[in-house]
Amino acid sequence: MAMTYSQLYSAIQQYIEAGDTDFVANIPNFVKAVEQKVYNTVQLPALRKNTTGAATAGNKYLGIPSDWLSTFSLAAVNPTTGAYTFLLNKDVNYIRESFPIPATTGAPTHYAVFNNTAFILGPTPDAAYSMELHYFYYPESIVTAGTSWLGNNFDTVLLYGSLIEANMFIKGEPDMTATYQKQYDEALAKLKVLADGRDRQDAYRSGQARIQVM
């Protein structure tokens, strides 16, 4: 059953039975905390995005989109033939050791996450390459959007996760937190079966999260 933010907001108040100003003001924070937890626990295929950028000759860095969460694939498009080369993901130390001289250029074959705003490429590009990034991203929160994929498809994850946060905020009974935690864990397990199980059956990339399903 789909749940909008307005419905989620009301449900949290009804379950917790708290209506003081401080509690109400923090409801958006409860919800956002759960969204962040879920997006960092389950790789949802519905939350993938494609974007193109440009690697410039002599510049070993490539910008990362502001809503980037993790990379699914990064490809360099040959400026002459249009052929795609999917880069291998390594760490920064590997890039530095394998391509120690930044001035030595070539077609990029590897990349690493340099920081939260840029990838580092190896070797340094020898020409201008169109780069195609397929990545998991932080979608707009249901708090500001009003609806979301989670709210439409797995509202129980949002509800029970928010209730855990809310009950801890009011220093509620531990047994209620445990009850909400049990419901949340069950809902999250079902979500993982879908996202990391059924939606991975025909996946080519073996490095992504995958669980066995019947």
C-alpha cells in the first residue's frame, strides 16, 4: 500500500501518541534518517541514474554528481570510434602506483573515488572523452517530494524505521522499540530479497550485492 508523507506524518503521531512542538518538529528528521539508512543498506535498482560528463586531456580528475551514492559502472567513450570502454574500479593507491606520472597520458582504463566530489582516472586522459556514469543516487526525500519510491512500494520500511527513531527520541519503552525493530527488520529483509535478489538474477556485473532467492 502506498503512503504519502502526509500519511506517514500522521501515522507516526498516532503510533507514538506525542504531539508536543519539539517532537513534531523532528518528524522530518526521523524519516530522513530512515531513508539514509535504507539507501546505504540496499542497492535499489529503481534508484539508479545515468549521466554523461567529459574527461579533458591532461586532467586526471572527473567530477562526481552531487546526488551520487555509489557507482554501478563508469565508461569512457572513444572520441573517434564511439566505442565504450568500461573502467575498472580500484582504490587511489592502486591508481597512484600503476600510473605514477600524471603527465603520461592514454585512454583511461581504471578509476577510483578520490573524494566526495571527484574520481581519479588512470592513466590521465590523452584526449577529450565522453564519460557515461551509471550510479546509485540519493533521491529527493519523501519529506520534500511528498511521495517516493519507498513510500509507494515499501511504506512499512519507512513507517517502522521512523517509529524506531521517534520512540528513541521520546525515550519510550524499550519493548516498543524492539517491536518496531522486528517489524522494520522483516520489511527490510523483503526489500533486500527484491533489490539484491530478484532484481539481480540477470545481472552481468558480479561485484554488485546479490543474495540467493528461491
